[in-house]
Amino acid sequence: MVNCVRACRESRTIKPRLTDLVQKAKGGDRAAFDEIVHRFEPQVFAFCFKRLRNYHTARDLCQDVFLRAYVKLQQLTCPEAFAGWLWSIAGRLVINQAVRGARITLADPEVLETRLANTIGPEDAAIASEQRMLLTVALAQLSQMDQEVLIGFHVHGKTIKEMSDELRAPCGTIKRRLFVGRRRLAAKLDPGHCI
């Protein structure tokens, strides 16, 4: 009887294996997915904050990472690969956010300065200004082709089809240019880390 009680207590304190949680979450167990979020959220938030340097943006993006993971969980065929899969989602969303954040900056700097002055403190404004400068410099270092595709898609909001017609290239080529351009931009922004 004593051994049974001890075993029961120990089973409550032992964390379930990640692969078991992933399997349960894929089966629709919300508590299992909540446990996954509980385990990974601090690291995912830290990763987003380190890259974006904005608490609120990083917090929102962290939530988006887990939302995307929850929605696409059925696509994960190997539960053992969950951690790497989650990090790839976080990496892609951070790159997208960094590039998307440049949309206002590149289109109309005065509007952004006014918005920033009205909504954030001096420290955040200085960080945002530095990020804009770094993004502008990094974009300028890319090839003309990479700049055209990134700015066309993220700043001007052109579709892949529109750019395909404009540049007289197949849609697959435009998608590849966009992918490569994002990776090159990320490498320019943080040469010590390759996503």
C-alpha cells in the first residue's frame, strides 16, 4: 500500500515526455497543448524579443507562434521533431515581422515618427529608430533583385502574380527570390545567427 501511494505521488511530479504531449495535442487534448506552451513560451518569447527588441511586438509574435503551431499541428508527422519545428515557425514569423515592420518606415518615415512619438517612450523610440536604420542599411546591401522583390511584396503589397507579370518571371521564381531575399536580409540584420 505504501509503495502504491509513493508511486502515485511520483507519477504526478514526473513531467510527461514531449512526444507524448504532442501526440495527445494532435488528438485534440487542449491540456496537453497548454503544457507544451507552458514549457516553450519563455524561450520563444526571449527569442522573439532578442530579434525584435520590442516587448509588445515580441509578446504578440510569441502568441502567433503558438497559434500557428496549434493550427498546423496535424501537419507534423514526427512528434520527436516538435521543438525544431516550433523554432522554424518562430524564425519565419520573426523574419516576416522584421520585414513587415519596415513597411511604414520605407513608405513614409514622417508618419512613423509621429506615431512613435505619440505611443512609445524615448528608449523605445531610440531602439525603433536604430532598427529602421539597420533595416535600411541591410536592404541597401542586398542585390537589386532581392530589393525589388522584398520591397514590392512587403512595402507595396504586390502579390506574387503581380510581381511575376511585372518582372516577367514565373511565380515559382518570384517565391524563391522572396525566400532567398528574406534569408539574406536576416543574415545582414544578424550576421551571427542564421535562421
